[in-house]
Amino acid sequence: MNPRSLSQREQHLIELYSYCQLGMTPQQFYAKWNVSQEAIASICSRSLSTVRCWFRKGRSYRRPTPTDLRHLALMDFLLGHFEQLPPELVNVLCLAEETSQS
């Protein structure tokens, strides 16, 4: 199977995404949404002990990676715009099973 060529618009989207400084700290996410640290661990595919280090002060503090910040920002976007997403897009995002149970 041959990969599909990218249009000018798709190449532009990749360029925009590449330079996007999308990020949200665990503290910002936790303050905005009523979620547990366990949920944040699940969103970022991290252990609970790692997430707990993100909320600590002093020597035991551990900084989240840029990837972690991006995961939280994307989840913030999805939570804030979930009702506006077309069902087809929700299905593509692997959320179909969750939405059918609601």
C-alpha cells in the first residue's frame, strides 16, 4: 500500500502543529477540572507516583515533560469542546465505546 501524498493544506497543518507551544501544567489542569491525580496519571500514561512528584515541593518535586504538558492541554481542549465534536470525530479518537455508555 502506498502512502497518501499530503496536500499543501495538510503540510501547513503539520507546520503549525510542529511549532505550537501547546501545554498545560498538572496544577492548572487539576485546578480547572474536578479530577484525581489518578486520572491525570491515566491521561499522561504515567504512574501515580510520578504524578504525585509533579505536585510536590522541594527536592522531591519532578518536572513533567513537554509531552505530559501537551497531553493535558489536549485533554483540556477535548473536555472543553466535547459537545461540539461531531460523532464521527469522536469515533476516530477512540472514544466511541465511552460515549455509547453515557
